[in-house]
Amino acid sequence: MPVLTRLIPSPIVVDIRPGALDDLATVLADQRISSSGKLAVAISGGSGARLRERISPALPDADWFEVGGGTLDNAIKLAEAMKRGHYDAVVGLGGGKIIDCAKFAAARVGLPLVAVATNLSHDGLCSPVATLDNDAGRGSYGVPNPIAVVIDLDVIRAAPVRFVRSGIGDALSNISAVADWELANREKGESIDGLAAAMARQAGEAVLRHPGGVGDDSFLQVLAEGLVLTGISMSVAGDSRPASGACHEINHAFDLLFPKRAASHGEQCGMGAAFAMHLRGAREESAYMAAVLRRHGLPVLPEDIGFTPEEFVQVVEFAPSTRPGRYTILEHLDLSTDQIRDAYADYAKAIGS
Ligand SMILES: [Zn+2]
């Protein structure tokens, strides 16, 4: 009897709850991860010190590596430092930059990665992609998915709330990204993976509909699970399509045109998604998404993050060129500058100020 279903590359442990960090050593001692206890732990030099103090007694055979930042050079240096150690696995303990560096370094030395996320700023904590700054700006590098993901909600709640907000914007943007994927399927015959689309959309919808706020464990649980499932949806699809459409093109355009003034990934993606939903004629969904973004303290208008409407028009016009080959509502409508200006005015009016 042949295996008629497909296997999904996914972590063998997903532990998301308050206090999860207290059981990290037990998770790592799983014989599929590290039965010997020889671990390389990547951590930030600054904010990681307290975590190291707390966790190191439980991991006596681990070596600790301070990661300089989120660049390709940092990740290569980390791999160099780790390669002589004969470790069972790499543990990335920190925010997005640390985990992305650890992901890349682990792939380079051929070891599995355990992601221990200390904030929820984006959906990369369990994705097959490492985003690192390189000589040309910023690059996305394909890497294996983490072998385990641990998220302690007590740690998440102690991190600055802007990180949770960023994760909300990134999760909500899935709804617009999947709509773009469906559009590309209808208009261009691009194949769509129904399972990946379902996982990404459900993650976005769950965060959108949850009545709780950034300080509630029940909300943080749904958000963290949503971001993990979104990462796995990208593994299922084989690229970032389920979680990246016009919303992310707009985000990239902000980063590239205004590198010094850009806001967080999720702030820009969330606003980009609300605008993209409006552009595709889903006015009610757009207004609802904007209301939810506002409720959580996220921006919905460029002014909210210090940009003029005219600068936003420039961003939207530039956005398609940030991701050649990706067909979204922006490529579909192919608006002129004046049409973008009109569409923006209509959006601002529709969501109310
Ligand atoms: Zn994103």
C-alpha cells in the first residue's frame, strides 16, 4: 500500500505556553535533538544575558555564543565559531535576528536548529527562511525548518509590546497574501497549494477575530500558534507565497525607499494588507482589518508612522518592483500615480480617521 498522503517538514516539538522556558532542558534532552547535552546556544550579547543566567544551570554541557546582529556576516561568523564543537544541535534563543542568524549558521554546519523565540515580531520563527542583511541590502536565504519551537508566553509578555504588535500585523497580512495568491491562480494560472493557503489564512483569521488584546495569554497563545503555523505553511508551499503578497511588497518598498525611517515589519505589512484589501474591492474586510489594527495600537495610515500620504503613494508605486514575478493586486491593477493617489484618498475615507 503506497503512502498516499504527503509528509510535511515540521518541528518535532512545538511548546507554546506560559512557563515553557522552565522545561527547555527536557525538550532538548529528547534523543532526537540532543541526548548528550552538547549544544551550541546562540544568544544576543545584551538582552540575552539574563536568559543565559536563568537557563545555563539546566544546560551544563552547552556552549554559549553571542551573536553580533542580524547580518549575513554575523551568521557566517557564528557558523565559524560553532563548527569545531561537535554539537548535537544549535539553539537560537532570542528575537528574530538571533533566530535568523542561528538558522543560517545551523544550516551551514549541518545541525538541526531549536528556535526559542523571546518575541513575536514576525512569522519567521518557524519558517524555512533566514532573513539577513547583506551587502546589497537584505536577503532571504532558504534553510531547513527548525526541529523544535519553544515560546514562553511569560517571556513574550515581558518583551516590549511593539514586538507583539508587529507579529499581529504580520499575521493579519496573511489574509491579503492568500487573496493575492488566489488572484494569481485565477488570472495567471499560478498553482495554489490549498493546504498552505488554509494554514496561513486560518492563522490570520484567528488573530483577526480574537477578542483579546496584547496583554492576554489567550490572545498571545493564538498569535504565537498562528505565526508558527504560518511558518510551516511556507514550508508546505515551498516559498513565502502564503504569507507574502502586496502587503509585503509595500513593506519592502518602505524599507528600501526609506531605510532610516521605516517602521517595524508587522506595522508596515498590516497597513499594506488593509490597503491591499481595499484595492481588491474588499472594502468591508479592509475596514474591519483596519479597526482591528487600530484596536491593537497598530498604524493604518502613513501619518501614524510619520509618513505623508504622498510618500505612501511613492511606496505603493515602487512596491511591485521589490518582488519581480510575484503577481498581486498591485500588478493586477497596475495603477498610475494619480490612480494610486485617488485609491489612497478613498481608502483613508473608507476606514475613517
Ligand atoms: Zn512577514
